[in-house]
Amino acid sequence: MKELSTIIALTDSFSKLPGIGVKSAERLAYSILEMKEEDVKEFSLALQNAKNLVHKCPNCGLYAEGPLCDVCSDPSRDHSVCVVISYPKDALAFEKTNAFHGIYHVLGGVLAPSKGIGAEDLDIDHLMQRIDDEGIQELIIATNPTLEGETTALFLARLLEGKDVKVTRLAYGLPMGASLDYADSMTLQKALEGRKKL
């Protein structure tokens, strides 16, 4: 039996999503066929709305539905402390803690010369402008602890040496509930470097 071209096209569309392999995409495509008509319409509308109504905040780069994102338009946020992140979704981790009440700046990626991504491809110039315009006093660099993330953090730290702003980096260490014997040497090294007095 030959597979229907409509299902092949739907499978191909799902496989374009990150983390979705061919088998998963195929499963999702067949799931759509089993859904009620109203659920498929709701799903389709949700996709269209996400693409048409959501945009990047012109100030910080987080996703927004209004002129500015919820963070930039919130006067109760501490606008003197800014977390620098690679991608908009990275802010969700901070927001879930309910411990950070500052603002964000999205770089739009990390430095990766092997992939042709240089400083000119990141939103660094706008960050520099925001430091001056908004009176940001501390930048917390929160790029991932990868080679590219560390390179980006060091590049920003050197670039900001002449600015009147405190530059910090997220501490690394052992996650809660982890066993020491499962930790890699780099994690243990970072945990020792970032230790605090009790």
C-alpha cells in the first residue's frame, strides 16, 4: 500500500520541529487524523495565532503579544538588574523560580565561529545601548555552560570592561538531590569555585 501524499506532507511538517524524528512525526500525523474535527480546527488556529500574534519585544527580545513584553512593561520589576540569555525561552526557567524580579536581554544565540555566528549576528549593540539608556547596574550572564556559551560570556565580559556596570556569571554546581559520584569533573570544579560560606 502506498502512503498518502497528504500524510507524507503532514509528517514532513512535524519532522521540521526540533527533537521530532521521523517516527515521532509519523505518529503525530496519524494522531491528527484520529482527532475530532473541532480539535483539529482549534489546533490549527492555535498555530496560526502563535505565528501571527506573537513577536519579539523590541526592547529585550522576549516574546510578546502586545507592544512590549510583560517584563519590560512591568514597573515593579527591578530595571537595574538584567539577565543576559541566549534565547527567549531561557527566561522561563528564571520566571518559574519566582526569585528573580529584574529584566532580561536576549542575545539571539551564542558565538559559534564554526557555524558562522559572530558578534555581529547577536543583539550586543542594543545591549550596550540599554545599559546606558536604562541605567542597568548589573548584568548577569546566563548563557549555557557549553563551549559556545562560555565563549560568549567571556566575550561580553571583556567588551563590558569599560562600562560602569557590574558583570556576573551564573554559578555552576551540583543539582539538588544529585550524588557526588555521578558528577563530572567540570561540574565539581565549578561547584568548588562557586562555594559559599555557611
